[in-house]
Amino acid sequence: MAAAGGTAAARPARRGWDRTRGRVLAGCAVLTAGLLAFHRAVPNSVGRVGSLLEVFLPWLGLVIVLLLGLALLRRSVVALVALLLPAAVWTYLFGGLLLPDAGAGPRDLLVVQHNVSDENTDPAGTARALSGAGPDLIALQELVPPALAVYERTLAADYPYHAVRGTVGLWSKHPLTGVRPLDIKPRGITESWNRGLRAVAGTPHGEAAVLVAHLPSVRVGAGGLASSRRDESAGLLGEAVAAEPLDTVILLGDLNGTADDRGLAPLTSRMGAAERGFALSFPAALPVARIDQVMARSATVAHIRTLPATGSDHLPVAARVTLR
């Protein structure tokens, strides 16, 4: 009987929860919390590592989930307790973005921002998709002939007012005045380059300065993040915002950076980003970051979301802006 059933001593002991096991996991949890809470302290002097971290900062939430799974697998009490710290910091930083849209109000504008790509083979379809969302304003980047003529023709019926400067454009249901280019060209670019405009939209709730911008691209390589031109252009755009005489300013643009990226601090220090919605917009096939931004001064970007893919390598974003 003993041989057939085995003895209690011979059976393996059930592994319970351990209050000492998992110290390495706990250390990883504390490190993750530190990166979330003090990401500005990560130096940017070599390879702009700080900015690179900030581009993907929300994705540290996946690290927390992974550590949680390992802590449960190891039945580690200390790791689970330690994970409360990064979870709390992540929720503080990004939890609000997960809240549902509160709904449109009487002083709202719906705006759409889209880098349409200079290689887009279906500009007419792209224009119809954007106008189908019913926005008050549509901002486009990478406008090139002959696609520009297609956008103008396709959007004309619903958007009687529009302005184009260089490769950026703005279409509006409301009258546009005071249209002029924005000089956001970095010093190192010598060729013709016009990727910013400013216009005043006469909305039913008052005038708003609308800025459309396309900041220089960044590259990630062995040397880190190459963003010096983007950062310089962001500084010039920040100066334009500071000099804008109208109180209400709406910025729509492909900023080639996230709202957390310190390279955009000249803008984010002066304007508010979306309060709700992640709206990851790039690359369209597998979005990992929102580099297409809607920001506002003396107004609130209440919610932002992505629209279905077009012929671009970016997803369009639509935002609800509440005027004061």
C-alpha cells in the first residue's frame, strides 16, 4: 500500500507564496518606476537617450505587465508589492488617456491632422475619408503636385476655405484670414523648405489662430536618436506660439515626436496636449507612437483618436478641441 500510494514525505511539497523570493523582479519594478517618474533625469547628451526613452515611455506599461506575470509565476510577495510603485506612476502619467470620451459640447471643434505622404497613390480616397469624419478643420502635410490639385478638388465642396504654403495645407468650414507662412526652417537646411503656416479661423465661438507644421524627421541608429534639426525647428515653432497675439491657438502637425519627448518642450511648455486618447499614429501598419499631434493654448484638446488607414504611412488623427 505504501509503495503504491507513496508516502507523504516522498510527495513534493507544494510551493507557496514566498516573502523573500523575487528580489531581482522587485528591483526591476523599482527601476521601471524610476524611469517613469524621473525620465527627465535620463541624460540626453549622448545619442539623445532621454528623448528616445520618452518616445516609448507609455510602453513601459508592458514591462510592468511582464514583471507581474513573472511575479505570479514565482509566487513572490515582495515582487508583487514592489510592482505597486510602477503601476501607480504609470496610472498617474497615462491612466487618464484611457478614460472614455466625455462627449461633444456646444463649444467644440472637430479637427483632423494627417501626414498624407508624398507617395500616396490615392489622394482622392484619402480626402474623402478625412472629410467623411465631418471635421471643422483638416490639416495636411507632404502635399506635392499633382496630388495637391486632387485634394483641392475633392475637398472643395465641404471646405470652401483653404490655404497652402509649401507642402502643408489647411482646409476649413469657417473663413480663414491672416494666412502666412511660418518660418520653422532649421539653419542646416539650405534648399527650398516651407513646412509651416499660420491662419486665423473665424469659428462660431470666436477667432482662433491655427498653426500647421511638419517638423524635420528623426532617425534612430547606432548613435542613438538623431533629432537636432527637429529640436531646432520645434524651438522656432515654440517662439511662433509665444509671439501669437491671439489667445486661442490650435496646433496641428506631424511633429515627429511624442508629447513626452523633451525635444518638443518649447511647444509642450506652452500648449496642452490631448487629455484623453492614445491615438498611436505611426507607422500606420503597426503604430507604436503618436507623432501626429493636436495641441492648444487657451483651449482644451479633450479627446484624440485615430481614423482608419489611408494611402499614407501615417494614420490620421481626429481631435475634439473645446474652445473657452
